[in-house]
Amino acid sequence: MKVTVAKRILKDNDMIADKNREIFRDAGLLAVNFISSPGSGKTTLLEKTIAELLPEQKTTVVVGDLQTTRDADRLVPNALDVAQINTGMSCHLYANQVADSLLGLNISEADYVFIENVGNMVCPGEFDLGENVKVVLLSIPEGDDKVAKYPTIFRAADLVLLTKVDLLGILDFDLERVTNDIKKLNSNLEILHISSVKGQGMNEWVSWLKAKRQQNVGAKAKFITE
Ligand SMILES: Nc1nc2c(ncn2[C@@H]2O[C@H](COP(=O)(O)OP(=O)(O)OP(=O)(O)O)[C@@H](O)[C@H]2O)c(=O)[nH]1
Ligand SMILES: [Mg+2]
């Protein structure tokens, strides 16, 4: 019985996620789902990234947290629009929560929708939100054993950002071990080294985003002419 219920929830979620994907495609933007443990630097990276993309490219944000609007408040200054979803007890966002948020957001002028998922390394990986890409963050203070311990999300990722690399050399972290563990799970997965506070890796990261968006808008044009 429990298995049936769980499967139905996932199926319903997937149907709504597909609708979200259509909305993103019609708006000609790139939707990015940011997934990581609490505190690995998602909001800090979003603050810097949104500012870096301006003035040419604009971003709308959907943020998930159990409680508070603290992350949304931090992102308001440079984002086109921000929606905060408080999930209460839930450790991840559902596609219907994103769908509801989109109704109140200005996405027609946006080039990107950034979805900051609830801080959690496991649950968000199970739930498609309709995003075009999943970006997984792993920060240096979390430790170099985490990829092997929580492999699922690294298998599903389109990009891994190793964050807080300014702390390499200060904290004990075996970069080679983490890189090998990621490559064992997904040999083609790209890994970028980022320090949001020092600016390291930001150019590569922003270039990756712009290239992905370009591919996505190209896909939209192809879809329309078919
Ligand atoms: N040293 C260092 N600290 C960072 C960096 N990026 C973020 N931090 C710090 O890490 C802490 C958590 O950052 P957030 O951006 O709030 O992390 P988050 O992933 O959004 O956290 P949740 O939303 O709670 O899951 C803050 O104290 C940041 O200042 C970085 O590149 N280097
Ligand atoms: Mg945050």
C-alpha cells in the first residue's frame, strides 16, 4: 500500500514537472535546480551569479526553505522577482509548489529561473521540478567522503560545483578523492571549483550557464519549427 502511494505521488509530481518544463521552454529561459546540503553556499552563489549576469541577463528565483524568508530577502536586490516557498516539514520542493509560484512571477522578462531547493543532499534528487539542469554543490567543509556516501544526486547532476575552495589548505580535504569518486559515478560530469567570497571560478561558471541557456533557447527554436 505504501509503495503504491509513493509511486502515485511521484507520477503526479512528474506530470506537473513536465508542465513546468513547457512553461520554461515557452518563456525561452534556462531553469536551474540548485541542490546541496544546508549551508554549502547556494544563496551566496546565487547572489553573486545574478549580479554577474546583469545587466544583459535577468533572473527570477524560487527559493525553498522549511521556514523564514531569509534567503528570498537576500536575493531581492538583484533579481527580477523572488518567490519564497516555506515547506514546513518537507525536505525538498515539489513541482506543484514551483508551478504555484510561477503564477505570481515575472518570467516573461527572465533569461533564467534559479530554483534553490531545500538544503538537503538526498530528497531533492527524487523530485523533478521541470528544471532543465540540476546543479549540485558540495562545499569543502562538508568533507571529502560525501560523494561516496550520498551518490544518487551526483549521478543525476548536470554539473558539480565544489564550493568554498578558498578553504582548501585550511581544512583537511582530499580533492583527488572527491574528483575520483565523482568520475566513478558519472565519468562525463563537469566539476567547477568555486569560491563565491573570493570570486574564484565565477567566469567559468557564468560561461557554463550562458552556454546551457543558449543550447536551451536553440532547442526551443527547433521545437517551434518542427
Ligand atoms: N569561506 C567561504 N564561505 C562561504 C562561501 N560561500 C558561502 N559561504 C558561507 O557559507 C555560509 C552558508 O552560505 P549560504 O549561501 O547561506 O548557504 P545555503 O546553501 O544557501 O544554505 P541553506 O539555504 O541554509 O541550505 C554563509 O556563512 C556564507 O557566508 C565561500 O565561497 N567561501
Ligand atoms: Mg540558502
